[in-house]
Amino acid sequence: MTTAFDPTKELISVTDAAVDFLSAAAAKQPTKSVRFSTKPAGCSGYAYTLDFVDEVANSDVMVSAGNGLKIAVDTGSLAMLKGTIIDVEQLGLNRVIKYINPNVTGECGCGESFSVS
């Protein structure tokens, strides 16, 4: 069953810091697209994947993140990702992607995987 929604308002949000971070990374790989999805992993069930891919799937939902950046979102992950905020966090000398997902019901101890109900 397909549910009608406005992906730019209901699916994911990307903070300005994350847009800048991802835009800079995308500029180094201009022939690739940014794709957001999940995969089975870890002790809690799923892990996020944010990849640069050669091609997006025809079924992916394209979301405008700002500053010309578009992110393809895997349709198989839509239920788990709806409402997620993609942000960037400074950890020591490194900047890392941080996901704020309202659908998460549990996480493993190391924070690498999550579960949803």
C-alpha cells in the first residue's frame, strides 16, 4: 500500500551543518549520488547507511536537503526513517553524521545498531 506524503516535510530533515558536510563530500565525487537507507546489522536489528552511489534505485524517494543537495531515500527503509533528522556532530577532531530518529525503540550498547517497533 502506498501512502501519499510530501518527502521534504515528512520523511527526513537535514541540518544546515549536515548539508554543508555532505555537500563538501559530494563535491569530491560529482558523479555519485547520496543515498540514505538501513541494513540489517548489529545486535539491535538495523544500522543506517549513508553512501555515495553510482546510481539510485528507480523506487528511491528524492529529498531536497538544501543548497542543491538531493538525497535518495530507500523506499524499503521509509517506515524506519520517517521523521529522521540527519545532523553532524564533532567528536574530538572528527565530524561524524548523527541520526535523530523518532522511530527508534532501542539501541545496542555501542550505538551502532537500532530497533524499531
